[in-house]
Amino acid sequence: MKKMLCSAAIAIAVMLGVVSCDNDLTPLGANFLGENASDVIQEAVFDVKTYSVPVNPVQTNNFTSFPFGTYNDPVYGTSNYGFVTQINIANTNPDFSGNAEIKEVIMEVPYYSTAISIEDEVTTYDIDSLYGSSPVHLQVYRNNYFLSSFDSADVTQGATYYSDLESTIDMNKGELIYENDAFYPNSSEIAITEIDDEGELVTTSRLSPRLRVSLPIDQWKEILFQLDSDPERSIIDARPELATSSNFQNYFRGLYFKVEGSNTLGNMVHFDLTDANITYVVETDTAIEDTADVDGDGDVTEFLRVSSNFVINFDGNKVGFINHDFPAPIQADITASNDPVSGAENLYLKGGSGSLAVIELFGQATNDIDGEAPALSSIIANDWLINEASIEFYVNQSIVEGGQSEPERILIYNYDTNSVLADFVFVTSTLTGVDANTNHLGRLERVIEDDLDSEGTLYKLRVTQHLNGIIQGSIENDRLAIVTSQNVSLLGNTGVSDTPINNPDLEAIPLSAALSHEGTVIYGNLSPEVDKRPVLKVYYSETTN
């Protein structure tokens, strides 16, 4: 790469030299070339200081999707994920007169999935976010803990709920709604069928993969309806709590999705709660006009049994739960690597309420007598033009088990301001997902390229615009941080609790890091593997003053 850049720069220098035969070089041209045209592009390497920072429970009531199940990380052990969600009636104050009868109650919670192919009207799907191949024990309880939308200490602020709320929810759970002791997401299309007028079984609709189950009719009848003592009518009307959404949410406070037990196997999937619902299929007598008195009974008003749906959506407040069970040695290593003074031998990255790593460029951020690292002062004094700046983070393969459990992406951001770097917006590619923004945030490089089962070797992160901004004085030399991320394009931050570890510097992390379940270990600045320590590598052009 250095040779290519040098060749390109020399070519530019020659072209400008030819122009100078007829025109004197402008001051800008002279400054760019410097005194020695053969040294236009040069390389310099600078130390960086790195250390781990444990992450307290993270805010989860702003999650965009909700993971559920058990994830087993080869390094960080078992993590269990669950959530609680309010539910809300689609139509308030419903009228169930007309000999109403509930025929079925169905709960649907879709997975995130992608259509792969269609054959004979049947769509084949791939579930986007499914990890693990063993079943888990799923339980769904009625929630009796009220999730307020506002901060109890300041009602002008929205409520904040953290990933450690599960113990409170569990103590306030109500009756069991649904249970599956061998839950594993099925990627098959769901075909909805019925018997037509000719007695044939026909498909009426097709659904993407989802958890779709029938709930006990008697249980849900009592939840939402006033029952008549007359055996001829099972329902007299809707409960008064269905008059308004707020009344209903205070009466029925939601559903608690729980992973029962913890083991080293299992699976984890992301639920799409934006399209989740509970549907009552209700039959009622509906009056129609029979002016011709076709049946000859003298009554021009007839009644037909009509089926309709009463829908309850999962569109209220939601809180996700993250319960990591780190092995004791790993927990001790994370704590030991939290050394802001000297740095660390290894850096521990784990999503959610796990661990991140802080990066201080030039071996220090702004802690010398003048508030500026000496190496940085020298660069500024020499007025360097940065052509490329990058940091390579090597995976500690002696600790990390290579393969698909390794995070494919990590994200670097400004630790002090909780903002992405200037390089983040310098993106010309339209690629999304795991291939998004790879010029700035390179994908994990592996021993065998494009083989997800191969060992990961390093991540290369470019910080060119960030360093140029520091030199030009438009950006402070703040501390940076790296985190695992399932989606580097997902912008925004999420709060971090101030307990159990007192760290006033860490009030928020990127939302994509909070959602990430994967972990890795990379070499730090004190690693005995000297050639794998992270360094700031700079290709620059010298200018003359």
C-alpha cells in the first residue's frame, strides 16, 4: 500500500513539475510537495494506550428489537435474554352484544426473517438473527408490574429501565399464559387454512416465520370480558377497563417472556414486537334486512353469525433483560484490565452489560503539562496532511475460539462525547448489514478469507478524518472507545446505570453495542506479543511553512 501511495504521489509531483515550466508553483503547491518530492507520502507509527472498562446494566426500553433465549459464548459463558412488554387494545370500548362467542385466541410474535425463494406459492425463509441450535424453556406470564412512561422523580422526563429489571418483574409476575419447554424458532412459512363452502381445505393467507400459538379461551375470556351467568350466553359485554387504553394498560400490565433455567446450550432469536399481537376470533349475531321475508316467518329482520377479530397489539412500553454469567476468571481479567494509568495486556469486548475498551491516541489523551500529547504537538507543529490513519486490533487467538461466534464488526467512537467519528459520515458505499461502512470500520479479517468458520485475525479501523480534525483544531484529542456491534449503521446511544460499579465517565454506550450479544478479546498495549499491540499507523504528507 505504501508503494502504491508513493507512486501516485510521485506521479502527481511530476505533473505539477511539468506545469511549473510555464507557471511558477503556487504557495499551496509548494507546501504540499515539500522540499523532497520523493518523500511526499511517509509513514509514522505512534503508540496508543488501551484498557478495558466494565459496563453496568444498560438501558433497554429503547431497543429496536428484543432478543430472547440463551446464548453461549465460548469466552464469556452463558447469557440469558428475556423481556416484558405492555399490550394495548387496537379499539377501545368494543361492543360485544349479539350472543358473542370466542372461537379462538391466537398470539403471534414474528421473528426477523428474509424471503429466500418462492416455489408453488410457498416461500422459503431464513431467520435473520438466530444463534444456537438447541431448544430453550419458554414461559410467558402475565405481568403485574406497571411500566410507567415517565420518570417518577421528574414527570417531564421519560422513564428509563435497565437490563437488570428482571428480578423485579419476576417477583411481580402473575398467572402463566403460555409455556413451551422445547422452544426453537421454526423458519418455515405458516399457512393459514380453512374449509370452504365445498368442504375443501384452502389456504387463506401465508405468514412469515413467527411464534404463533393458540391461548386458552377460558382464561382469556375471563381476562377481557364480563361473563353472563345465563348458560345460553357466555359473554355479556367487554370489561369496563377496555373503555380507554390507559385504563386497560393499568388493568392488564403486560406479558413477561422468560427463559426458565440456564444452561450452556440453547438458542437466541430476535423478536419483532412491532408486528406482534393477540387476536380474539369472535362470532356474533349480526342483523340483516330481509324485506322479502324469504323464510316466510313474518319477520323482515334476520340474524347471521359473523366472525370478526378483536386485536391487542404489543405497542406499549418494553424492557429487555440481559443476564450474563461470566466465568470467574474472565470476570477477574476484565477487572484487572481496567487500568487507565498503564493500559492492559488484553482488551475485553462483550455486548450489552459487558465490557468495552478505551483507546488513548499517542499513548495519552490530554494529560501532559500543556494538555496535549508531545507526539501530537510535533505533528501539529509540522503541519502534516494525513492521507490515511488507522489502528489494527489483533484478536488474541489463544483465548478466543475462532469461527462464527466471533463478532464480525466492532465500532470505534468518541468515548468522551458519545458520538461517532468524523470518518463515519465519509461513506460512499450503499452496502448495508454486515458489509456497511467497511472503509471506516473494517470487517473481521480471517485466516481464510470469507470463511466464517475460520479464525479471526484483526480488525482495521480507519480514523483519517478524525486525526485531520485534531491537527486542524476542530476536534479535541478525546478518548476513543471500541465495542462489539451487530449493526454499525444503527445510530444513537443508550444509557448505562450508575450501579453496581461507580464510573461517572460511562453514562451511555452506542445502542448497537447494547444490543450486541457477542464478545471477543484483543491484544492491548502491554501485550507480550509486541507486534500485535495496537498502534496508530499514519501515512502523511509533510508541508513546508
